[in-house]
Amino acid sequence: QIHVRVVGHGVSGKVLNSSFERRGNEEYLAELGNTLVSLSRIVPGGMLVFFPSYGVMETCVERWGGPSRKFRPNENRGGKFFQARRKSTSSHQYSFPHSPSYGSSSGSSNTPWKRLLANKAVILEPKTTSELPDAIADFHKYLGMPKSTGCVLMGVCRGKISEGIDFAHDMCRAVVITGIPFAPYLDPKVKLKREYLDSQRASQSLRPTGDGGFGCGSTGQAKPLPLTLSGAEWYTQQAHRAVNQAVGRVIRNKSDYGAVLLLDSRFGDERNQQGLSKWVRPHIQNDEGFGQSYAGLTKFYREAQKKAAEIKKKDCPAPIRAGVLLQYENDNVATEPTSTKDSTMTKIDVVQNVSNADLKDSSIDTAFISSER
């Protein structure tokens, strides 16, 4: 039902690491884009891709050959700052349909963005809440199209699509986490929070225990006071919570199935794995190279689809058939009626709401009507 794997190396073997120092690296960005293109070929239905922040998502899409973040369809270019801005009716800034013809591109025009659109449609999570319903409607539309190859929905951890929206069954067959969403370390609010927690932790460790300094009271061993989180522990905990919120999109009921792909080598660290939800930890498979990841994911979907079909067949009873059995009262009489207009009583056995197997044993209601034969 669930497949969880750390994918620490991309399709060409390069390390995937979305740390602050590396997330602007051209080699990393190209490797991440090419890896997502490969995964989109085997993930059926919906594929949710989460980035650490909007800035990271916009940078990735732009470097892959997608729309530039400098382009803003809703931006007021008239120079009148206080002029009322009308809501754009176009969704082309976040909705991109499946374009199989892009798969035939070659050379410098064969960008990761085009190859991604050759596999699936793509939706980018809009920043404004007012545009979110339109984006989700397009996501449903692309998934519901005849012969749909699925849709990639790109969003951010702590964003609007990472919580509060139910992506059940084919709406989400994979959640891809491209990095650990640590908050900006030098952000004033984050810095004050860390300093406050560190000061609270220090004051607790210096607080008198009431045992005279000998480590135990008159009744025995003294119980240590519970300590608050340190600034560093809180900082890491918030990032892990954001990841868990996004991971929770993949399994929404007992018959659902999907994969969680952690595209950051730092998820191989024990402390980051311990920060994941308890229901996820037993299923984590560590990085063994992209080839093993690709083969394992392909096998998982093949077996999960087969099992889902068997469960569906088992849960659905045989189709109900309704029939009418006719038996004439005079069938045992050797002589034919003297008149072709002879009116005889005909017994009609009416069978409703029974299967073929029940026809032999079920009690049959009978009705008599007058017919001509």
C-alpha cells in the first residue's frame, strides 16, 4: 500500500541535496529536473511535488525552461501603483496542458520542462488563495481527460495544497519531497524564537531541584524536570512537521496506495528519518542508486495495481439479473385447443433481484395472468 524511498542520487548519479548552499547550483537543478522527468514516466495518475519554498520552486521551473518568475500576468505595468488590479481570467500562469509533441524536441530545446510536459500536464500552486480553486479545477480536468497520462501538481511545504485538500486514489499516486523545508535561519522571527527557547532551556538547567544539591530527596531518587526544546531542536522539528504534512497527502483511506519519494540525500540521516511520522518510518528504504529506486518503484506500482483490481473484484458482487420465467398451465396437455383464439390461464414465474446461482434454490413468486396462445 505504501512505498517510501530515499532517492539521494539522481538519474545520472549526481547527489541530490537541496541545502541552502546547493539549491542554486546549476548541476543540482538540472539533475533534479531530469530525475522528476524520469519519475513522471512511471507514476500513474497524479504526482505531487513539494519544494521547500516558493522561491525554490520558481527558480527550478525557470532553470528547467519553464515560465520565468519575472513574468507576472497579473502585474500592473501601467505605472499607477494605487490603481485597482483586476483578477486575471487566464490560468496560463500556473496551468500547462500535456503536450506529447514536446517529446520529439532535440538539442538545446529539449529542456526538462518540455520533457516533463511530454509525459504529464503540470499545475503550479498559485501564491494567491483566490486562484487556488481554478488551479485545482484544472488539476481535476487533466486527470479526468480521456486517455489521461496524469498531472504533476507542484507546490511548497507549508503551502495551500500541503494541507486541507484531499488527494485520494488517482489524484495522488506519489508525493515527491525535493528538500527539507527549513525556515530562513536569519529571519528575525526565527532568530528570536531560537534565542528565547535557548534561554528557557538554560534557565531550567540552572533551576534548584529542592533536594539540597545531593541529587535525591528524602523519598528516594529525584525526578529530573522536563526540559523545553532547544532552539536548534525546535528549528528542526518545524521542518519535519512541514514534511509530514505533505507526506500525508498520499494515503487517504484503507484502499488507497501510493509512493513517498524523498529526493534529498539528507533524508538518509537517522535524525531526519526519526522526524518522519511513525507510520512512515517502518517502510523507509535507503538510497541504493537511482536504478534500484526506479526498478523498485515500477515493481511497486505493478503489484499495487494488481492487488487493487483483485480487491475491487472481490468487494463487488456478481451483477444482479432480473428475469421472467414463463410456464404455461396447458403444457402437459396433449390436445391442442380447438380455437386459435382460445384464452387460457398462463402462469408467469417472476424472478427479481436474484443471481444465476440463486435461480435453482430461490423461492419464486408466481402470478397468473390471462393470455392468448
